[in-house]
Amino acid sequence: MPELHNNVVNPQKARRGLSRMWHALGYSFEGLRAGWHETAFRQEALAALVLLPLSLWLGRSWVESALLAGSVLFVMIVELLNTGIETAIDRIGPEWHDLSKRAKDMGSAAVLLSLLLCLGIWATAVYQRFMA
């Protein structure tokens, strides 16, 4: 590992142990707070407030409940990653570029696929619980 110099660009890189973990937790909460300012993430978080407790009731076993809850959290995770991609692209510059568009479109497609997965899991669970 290279030696650290006195003028470290990112102080987090010089931290070790519990200090590093504590600061990383703070950065994670900052990320959630930043995500809250995005309309799509806010809508998904509000839906999660309903769906996460509902997953405990709808699931017939801990595995089903975990799949239901996990699919909801997965959508939120993918949304945060998509927002991170969009933010990084926007920092590069506001001008249109084919590669920037491709990166944003792929992030959007990832969100769509995660939503379809979540919908499929929930639809199957509802069908099994009430229709089968």
C-alpha cells in the first residue's frame, strides 16, 4: 500500500477500524438524504413504508416475506445507483453526448427491470395467497 502524504485528498482513505466504519455510516445516511430529494426514490420509499410491513403479513414463510421485502429494497437500491450514475454524468457536463445518454438509459432500464421483478414477485405472492 502506498504511503499517505500529509495532504490527503480524501480523509476517509486514511481512516481505519471503527472510525472508518462510523464515517462510512454517516456517508451512507448522506446518500439516503440525497436520494430523498429525487422524486422517484421518494415515491419508492413511501411505497416501501406500506409494502415492507405488508410483506410480513402476505408471506406464508420467512422466505416468502424476505423475497417480498427484498424485492422492494432492491428497487430502492437500483434507484440510488441510477441516481448516482445520472449525477456523475451531469457533473461531467450538460452537453448531450451519446455515451452519456447510453449510461443514463441503461440506469433507467435497470430501474425498470427491478420494478418488473418486484411486481412479478408481489403478483405471484398475492395470487398464491388469495387465488390458488
